[in-house]
Amino acid sequence: MSKILKGYCQVMEKINNLKWKDVLALTSKELTEVSYRTWFLPLIPLEVDEEKGTMSFALTEAFKANMFTKNPRYTDILEKAIKEVFKKNYRILITHKTEKEIKEILEGKKDKQSEPSIDPDNPYREEYYLNPKFTFDNFIIGPNNEYAHAVALAVADNPSTAYNPLYIYGGSGLGKTHLMHAIGQHIMRTNPSLKVLYVSSEMFTSELVMALGDPVNRNSKLNAFKAKYRSVDVLLIDDIQFIEGKEATQLEFFHTFNTLYGLNKQIVISSDRLPNKLRDLDERLTSRFQSNIMADIQPPDFETRVAILRKKAEEEGLVIDEDVLDVINIIAEKIKFNIRELDSALLRVISFSKFKEQPITAKFARELLTDIFSQRDIDISCESVKKAVCKKYNIKISDIESKKRNREFSYPRQIAMYLCRDMTDLSLPKIGESFGGRDHTTVLHACEKIKKESKIDPTLAEDIRNLKEDIQ
């Protein structure tokens, strides 16, 4: 169980009989959905002081804590809901705390100045913790990720019974880690007795190296390492592609996987690729990763990108007026393949707007994000699409433009037509013209066929995603 969430659960246990969820349910009835999700849902309970009659909460963003304390209506709503559920008056204290400070408080470290002592027999004391910002509530669902979201939620609701193991894959910055954290937090809150561990495969490898690299305490450290990973109820391991080519790590993870699976413990794995696309990976691991559900996350479409940015803007306290919506549309149009970059671009606009005391406008955003946008203002044409597709499938452009109907040429041709339709503004007749003078109905058939097949063929979906990234 991660330390920050263990502390969080201890605090929640302390106020469990006061039914914190009921409090949130009551406050949600008094607020718009945006206000509720922006100001109340992120509240982190820190302490209940019965003697002083206070209940302390933290917000990780300073401006939110400041705005909350300055808004008597919000405080009144919260206090009233607490009184109704808790049957007692509590004075509400809202403060800004960094994630590190929250972690220390929830771990019971009252002395912020002193450094904790290190237990030489447990070198794995410091581990990744689940980010409280990554929940199912703030995960934007679109056609690109609805299946991955559905199976992740099923696992969170019924660990070890729904889908085990669950393998989530997709390109960088598309929400894999968000879903991993959301699964962990959901399980922690609905099944607090379960031991949940989230870790990256890089950390898994580093800890194994530390254990093997100590000739004096090697056996004890290796036993501690094994005990840590094989005694959990839920193991969430991120970016499994990091263990490519690392034989010792693969062997240890193979045994860890087998032990947990044999004990009917939940395993969730994320990667940037399908298991069979991972290089230098033990075939036994590949087989196990493919033994149950594999869910992919594709780049979001324009509407989903806009929804993601609107959500982020609301979380930052912005009023979504016409100017802000223009900026959101501009960013969503320019940044297509990475949600982290979407968020980063919007946050950059917001922070510079505050720093320079200038309103958020389309002109301001374009000037500020020139360096980001210029990297994406590549002239995408049928020619650039054909070049990328031919390179991938090792054929010539003359083959893709020819009348040859062999599958080795016709299938890449259909994929190229689909990409031209998706990534350029060209009409169907213009695309057909670029592919040896084909009729627009031929292009339409190709586009519909590839679109349909990519939804049920994960290998094709991944190929298309990689081609888009290469072309962009």
C-alpha cells in the first residue's frame, strides 16, 4: 500500500463514521457540477481535532485554497453538510499543501525539519505513490479510450475477478498512467484492506539492481525485494517496455507475476506497445501479458481534445468565455497526439496570463505558443502520407499508385487513403486522383474499411497511430 494513500485511508477511517462521501453528495446538490469538481472534489482530509472542534483539509493548488477561504458560500456549504452528516459543528480549515507536505502529514511526520532515519534492512522504503489528481472522475472519456476506461473500471470494482491480468497500451501521454492511478485509488477507497502497490518498471529494475549489487547483504535485500512485490493484493506496474533486454529483471518479474497470479492477485500492466511488439522480451512474459484483456488507448479526436482542455480550464478556475474557448480550439487543433502536451500548452497560457496580467485571447496564445505550434505546422500532403506508409510496408510509391491488387500493395494503399482522408483537408476525388486516378467511391470504401478494422484489430490500430506520429 502506498504511503500517502495509507495515511489518507487512516484519516478517512477516523472520519468514516461521519460519512465523508455523504458530505460530498450533499455539497454536490448545492453546486454546479463544474464548481463541485473544481473546488470540493479535490479536498484532501488531513485531520479531525475533536478538542478544538476543527476539521482540516488541504488543496494542492495555492490559488484554489486561497479562493476557497475567501468564498464564504463554499465554507458555509461544506460546514452545513458536515453538520448534517456528522451531527456536530466543525470549523473548517482549508490550507494549501504541496504533495510532499501532504505525504508527510499523512505519514504522521510532525517534525518537518528532521530527516527520517533510513532502515538499512529495508532499502525500498521510498516508493512511488498514487497521484490523488488521477481519478476516474476526471478522466475524459472519448471514442479513443472508452474501452480501456470500461475495463479499468471493471478491474477497480472487482479486482482479481474481472480481468486479470489487464494490459493497457498506447502512445506516450494518452492517459495510461492516469488509468493506473485511478484503478489503484478506487481499490484503496472501496477495499481499504487490500494492499495496493503502484510502481514503474524502471523502479522495479532499480530496486532489483540495488539488491543484487550488495555482496554483503544480498540475500536479505533480495528476500526483502521479493517479499515486497509478492505480498501485495494488487500490483500496478507502469511502462513495462523498460525491461526490454534486461534478462535478470525479466526473470524476476516472471516469477513475481506467476506468484501473484497463482494467488489470484490482481495485476495491471501498461506499455507503449503490444506485447508482441516489445523487443528482446522473454516469450513466457509475452504469453502471460496476452493471456487476458489487452486494451489500447488511441490519440483523442478533436472533440475529446476540446473536452480535455475544457476540463483542465475549469480545474484551473477559468470561466469558459468566448476567448478561452477560442484558445482551447486553437490548442486542440494544433496538438493532436499527446494529452500531456495539451495540458502543458494550456497551463502555459494560463500562467503567463497571470504573470503578465493580460487577458487570455487567441492572439496572446498564438504568440506565446509559437515555438510549440511551429513544430506541428508541417505541410501534410498525400505525398508525405504515401512516403511514410511505403517505408513502413517496404514497398514503392509506384506500387501504391498502381493498379496492382495483391494484398501486399492494396492493403497499404487503403491505409494510406484512410490517413490522407483523416490528416488532410483533401476531398475524396482529390485523394483518388493522387492514388493513380481512382474513383472517389474507391477511396470512401477504403476509409470505411480501415476505420472499421482498426477498432477490432489492435495491431492495425497501433500501426495507424505510429504512422500518424511519424507523418506529423
